[in-house]
Amino acid sequence: MKARAIHRHARVAPRKVRLVADLVRGMPVTRALEILACTRKGAAPMLTRVINSAVANATTKGDVDVDQLLVSKITVDQGPMLKRYLPRAMGRATMIQKKTSHILVVVESNPH
């Protein structure tokens, strides 16, 4: 059985989240949460919350053993950018792009 959770408009750049997502993709949920607890990246608490939400969705869908769940899929897509301007020399301005991410986590029960 599959369950999923989505965190939309996360205020961190997608390429930073993908570094952390690649660490835990395909792992059992308990092992993935242990790795995220020791990871010193800003995206690790966000991914922990999304994985915990997906596990909660799986347990409410049916009778599922949490120890048998795998993180089968994690995708990190780019969300809308917040555009800000920074004043520069000679009356010019440069645009600052504050990127956002859409994080999708799918957990499924281990077939073994």
C-alpha cells in the first residue's frame, strides 16, 4: 500500500533539498529518519516532517507496520520564486530570486 505527503512552497532552494533527499531515497523509514536526525543541513527537518506525515497517512489508510515501510519515492520540484530587488551602484538594481520547493514523499509497504 502506498501513501504520500506533499510540502508545497518550502522556503529553501530545490537543489539544496535534493542533496538531502538523495541520502534517504529507497531506504526503510526508520533508517531514513535516523540519517536525517544526524544530517546537518537545513532541509533535513523539512524532510523529516514530510516523511512523518506520509507515515501517518499510511497508518490512517489501513493497518500498516511502520517498520515495514520504505521511502519509495522522493521528488523535489521548483515552486514559484519570490522576486526581490537589491539596490546597486549608479541607480541600478539587481533581482534576487528567493526560490521555493515542492517536496513529494511516497512511502509504501515492503513486499518482503
